[in-house]
Amino acid sequence: MNRVVVLCGSRKPAPGLTKHSAARELLRAVYAGLNDSDCLCVGIDLRDLDIPQFDGRDCAEYESEDLSHVQKQLAEAAVLVVSVPAYWNAASGPLVNLLNVLGGAAYDHDPGSALPLDGLIVVLVTVGADEASAYLGASQIRGMFSAMGAWVAPREVVVANPRTIRDMSGVVRQLRDLGCYAASVAKP
């Protein structure tokens, strides 16, 4: 199985708005790298899903089609590439909520059973409102995935506010290379 799932963790823009989400837009370069590598990839966008708010239930108890879809895609993935926005020195809430719903309450986890994302390889792209938010958000989400049993790849791209970067061509190259890297990690 060498399938890569690409997850956009942004809910922006709100319905009716035409602004762009940098976390979503920068994924275009990652997709280009995956396509360069002839990699089978599937996209998941949190903006298009109705993920329930975590309230302490086990994942199966939510009876959500969108949540079941995410679980199925992750179960079939060799690698998960995640683009997460980071505001106010933390990863954005929708992605954190998704991970909480998937994993359930950590204190209820049976120590003898597999972790919720056991064995999943995760490649991160973090896009911050500023440099501090980008790096703190990356650290937070890296820690969440690791605690849930995923192996977070050592290569990642962290982007401070893209509006302040004069020449995005270097960032785009890094992201395209990251897509190629994700494809190489996914190959058996």
C-alpha cells in the first residue's frame, strides 16, 4: 500500500467569503511533488466535512459519515500529509478536534491496546500567523500525532505568515520537495 492521504486542516474561508486559506493553497505545491512521483494520493479537506465536536465518546459512537470517511482513508494510507494553520501560538482547533475525536480521551485508552494512529507516517506542513505561532503550532501537532502512535517524519515545512514572505518561490520548492519526500516514504 503506497497511498498518500493529504489532509487540509483549515476551515477557511467561511461560506460566502472569497479569501484564500494559505494552508490549503500551499498544499498545491505538495500535490505537485506527489504527482511528480506518480504517487496515488487522496485529499481530505476539513472545510468540506462535518466533524462532530469532541465530547468524550469513543469515535464509533459519533455515527458520523464524514468521520467514518476520514477513518477509512487513514486506515488505507501509508503516509498522511497534513497542512495545519497555526494561530495564537497553537494549531488550529478543527484539526485538534479531529484528532481528539479519532483518539478519544487519552485517559480512557487501554495501555495494552494499539494507539489510535499506531504506525501511521505523518508529514507536516504548518502555516502560521507569525513565526512563533508557526513553530509552536508545529510542535503541538507533532506532539499530538506522536502521542497517538504516529511516526512524524523528520522532514517538515514550517511557514511563518506567507503574507510577509517576499519571494514564495523557495517555499514552493520546499513544499514540492516535501511532496516527493512523502511519496518516497510511502513506497514499499
